[in-house]
Amino acid sequence: MESIQCWSRPGATRVPDVQCEAVGGKEDLTALPTGWALKSAKKKKRFTSKQTAFLTEQFQIGGVSGRKVDPQEVSKAMAVTRRTDGARLFPPDEVLTKQQISGFFSRLSAKKRLNCPVVMENDDEDIYAAETETPCVPM
């Protein structure tokens, strides 16, 4: 049995055992506060009147043209739009994300649907026929 390879013996592997030692002791570890990995809650803030006016204008442009305005394009437009004096209309911290814009557009379209009364067509002929119809009397 001398011809058995060393790798075929039980417990023998080709991967070398590497022993590592910690360089520092427990004193090198810093204590992290509880909940350090949790996402922090972001403070919710309302859109400014300038942002609301800009988004409403973009939404109405989409309604008039018949093509929906892409929220990503509106976000880019917010970032690059300038006033007549050359200053940016929205500072970088006021530029909205596409998710914020699509949410705003969604709320606007829902509000638009709720405010538009549904017009029922009154067919005068149907009303007249219903009024003049004689009821059936069983014999």
C-alpha cells in the first residue's frame, strides 16, 4: 500500500492550511451604535410653488400635444432650464427625480379625472318612448 498517493489519504487535501493571526486585540474594534446599518428616515418636504408650477406646465403641454411627457426628460429639463439672466431656474437640491415627477403626474391625472364630470347623453327619443309606452296588462 505504499503506492497510495498522499492526496488519496483520508483528511489529506491539496489546499494548504494557512494560519492567520489577528494583528490587533479587542481594543482595536470600535463599538458601533445600535442600528448603524439601518437606513435613516428621510424628511418629507413639500414641493415649492416654483416646482409645482413647472411640473403643472409640463403636464399640460403633454395634455395639449396628446403625448405624455417623460418624467426623466422633465427631470433633465429642470436641471438645465435657466432664467433670462442666465441663472438656473432650480438649484441642484431642488431638481426632482423621475420617481417624484411621475408621482406628481399621477396625482394630477387622478385629480383631473375626479374633477371632470361624466356627461350622460340624454336621448330624448328614449325618454319619450318610455313615457308613452303602455304597460302590459295580463289577461
